Amino acid sequence: MTVWSELGPRSDNVTPVAQTPKSLVSKLSKRGPHKVLRGDLALAGQPGVVYTPAEGFNLPAVAFGHDWMVSPDSYKGTFEHLASWGIVVAAPGTERGPVPSHLGLAADLVTALDICTGVRLGPGRISVQPERIAVAGHGMGAGAAVLAAAQNTTIKAVAALFPAPTSPSAAVAAGRVSAAGLILAGAKDIDSLNNDGLALDDAWRGQHLLRVVDKASNSGLVEGRRLLGFLGIGGSEHHAQRVSRALVTGFLLHRLTGDKSYAAFSDTETHFPGTHPAVREDADHPLDPSDVAAHRAGTRASRLLGS
């Protein structure tokens, strides 16, 4: 499909340990056992990148949506990490302008999965099992992933990382998502208008869980310096990246491969180091997702008008 390059050495640091939450996070926060290849989705008709294990058939795959004004290259470490654990990652490089289409990015996530399942990847020794596919994303891309899952029942799992509001509302669409869901929110921003974590948690139709990452902000998953960093918007947070990578890797391995040794990552009762449960003031009276979307839209309009 494209020219592929090998990235980094194979890791030999995966050793048998007691499967406690602490040991699971420690294990999955490190690089996995597979060598990693990088390819270009553009030669298959879509701008973007794809990361895979060096070889393997019937692998799981996840399509990953980027945040607003962020390049897929800003998640390179996360993509390499997932691929090193045997998960194919495809990341569209579309909708990167100041006024993106969230539905457009959602559609591109589905197209990326179609590419992964429809062709042999790399040098021909890599294939994806069509029944082992997921969508994920960060910020705006997390909302786009929910929009994609709401329209495609073949998607088995969704990882919404520090989700931002979208138009149409991902919180409303979550009520139609039957796929298993993992929602991560940053402790610094979970109550802000720019985080949809609580709204998604209230609305999600299928099995799902919300985890709050300690000391993390909405933008912490982005690696290196953001384009808007000169305005004081966002910054790389290594702790957030380390914990998020472990949680997403374990969740996807459990949901897409059925590996019961990672079942704790889908268990709402399991507490992992570096996270804590969401504290809700309105736990007995959650808002309707459409009311949340309308409230946020009104608040933004008021701010723009200076009222």
C-alpha cells in the first residue's frame, strides 16, 4: 500500500507479574513486545498515517481522530505504543482547519477502518479482522469517534479521550452507541464547558465507564508543542500520556481480542493508580444530553456577544 518504515526496537520488558491494577498500569504504560511499522494512508486515498505491528494476521484496529488544529503526528508516541501491543492504528489527517466538520472527521474515521480491513498492510504480512475494530480520539476527535460509532454498529469499542463538544452533539449521539465505551477526562477540566466527559457518561447507551486522570488537562495528550502554544493553549503532559496509554491499551485489548487478563480495564469497580472516580454534584439528577448541548451553545453565544 505504501512505503513502510520500522520504528524502534522490540521491547523485551514484558515479564510475568501479578495482575493487580498497579501492575497492569505499570506493564501497559511501557512499550509492548512488537516492532512497529509506520505507513502513509494517502497512497490508499486518504491523508493520514497508519501504525502497525511488524507482522500479524487478524489483528485488532482502531481509527483515531485528532483534536482541533492538531496534526496526527502530535500523537506519534501514542500510536507507536498501541501498535507495539499488537493494535493497528489509522489516523486521518483531514479536517485540520480552523472550522472543521465533525461529521466529516467521523466519516473519515470509518473510511480509515475500511482501508485497514480491506487491504494487506505493510509488506503484506499484516491484516485486520473486520470484527475487531474500534474508534478513538482526543478532544474534537473523541466527539467525532462517538458520532462515527452512533452510525456504525460494526464498531465494537470507543475510546473518547478528553472529549470536547461537537456539532452535532456527541453527547446526544452517545444515546445511540451500543459499542463498549471508555471515557477519559482530565481532573483539571472535567467541569469545564470544553469537556464532554460527564455528558457522554450520562447519555451512553452501551456498557461504558468514565475515568478521571489525576492532574491532567484536556490538551495533555498532545505530544510536543501545539500550534496554538504561543497563546498559552495546551501543553504536553507526560503523566497524562502515560496513564492514558495504559488505560486505552488495556481496554482495547480486552474489548477487541477478548483477552480476559485485561478485563479490569472494562470494570467500573476497578481503581487504577493515576485516576479517580468522577465526583458529581448532580448525581441524582443528570441533565438530558440535549439540554447540556443547548446550554453550552447558549453560553458560548453569550461569551461571543460579551454578555
